[in-house]
Amino acid sequence: MRTPVIIVNFKAYAEVEGDRSIGLAEACQDVSDETGVSFAVCPPITSLSAVAKAVTIPVMAQHMDPRKPGAATGWTTPELIKAAGAKGTLLNHSEHRMVLADLALAIQMAKEKGLECCVCTDTEATSAAAASLAPEFIAVEPPELIGGDVSVTDAKPEVVSEAVAAVRRVDEDIKVLCGAGVKTGRDVAKAVELGASGVLLASGVVKAKEPRKVLLDLVQFL
């Protein structure tokens, strides 16, 4: 994915059930085409294939399990998400935490299949630990601010700048994103000023009455 990038996580909101995921992904595609800003989308697993067929911007799974094809009922393997058209996956989101050994194996297995990984973290320390596993992206998000009305860039800007510095000390090639409360173009601009290579956000777009209007606002300073 090109940076700066805006990754929209659809989560499991009612607003993206069924074909509504395609509509939101297409809105992200339209704004990306119109502005030249890089977008990626993370639809629910039930819509992953349909969304990947509908858009050309990168589509990512919301989670991936370090499991091999075969007897893995209820798990999501790297082979399954790649076959569905995904280019990568989120890992270790605050709503779907992973133990370190599973996270390390998931990143390794994803890389073997050519899938990019965006590992979610919450602090400078966890960001540095995640960086040692060499994912392509790390998204730092203080859990207490996720889904709220105050952006991490205002409430805890040091979390972003310190995570960026910590990751760079480990591996300068890893891109750091930030999230939690990010909803406006000003928030995105502040994230970039703090050293981030983009943002990961959800409710600000998914639950908006006019998603396209919000998306255009997000990219206005990029």
C-alpha cells in the first residue's frame, strides 16, 4: 500500500451488513480515484470476496489465524483470505487480541503468502515489540479512545510520536499508522505531523450519514 494511507475498518456494524459493505468500499474507491490518496478497506469476512471483486483499492481481512488449510473449523487461514482477493490483514486489533506466539506465526504465514500485515498496538512498548516481528504496518490505538469523539492526536499525541520513534529504532522500513477517535481531515493532518504514515479508523466513516463527504474531508490536507 502507498502511504500516506487511510485504512477504513468496517468492523461488524449494521451499516455494512450484506451488500452495504460494497457500497462503502466503492465510496472509498471513488474518493481515492478523485483525489489520488491511498485507501484500503477492511470489510467483514462474510463480505471479503464480494468487496475485493468490486474495487481495485487494497482490501484487507479484519483478522487472520495462524492455521493451515484443512481441519480448521471456524478459523480464517491466510490461504482463505488470499483466495477471497485480500491483499493483507489486520492483526491484534484491540477487539481481537492475539498472544505473542500466535501473532508472530500469523505474520510469518502471511508473508509466505504475499499478504501485508497491519498489527494493532496500544503503547510505545507494544509497538516496539510488534516491530520486532517485522510487519509492514503498525497501527497504534489507545483502546480507551477507540470509537470516541476525541482523536488520539489531540488527547494523547505523545502516544503517536513515541510509537513512531520506538518502531523506527527497531526497523525504519515499518510504517506507523494511528487510530482511535480519528474523524476529520485535521486529525489526519496532525497524525502525519506526528510522524505517522496514515490512519486506521472505523466509526467516523462507517456510521456517518454521508460517508463520501467524510472521506473527502479526511483527505483534504494530504
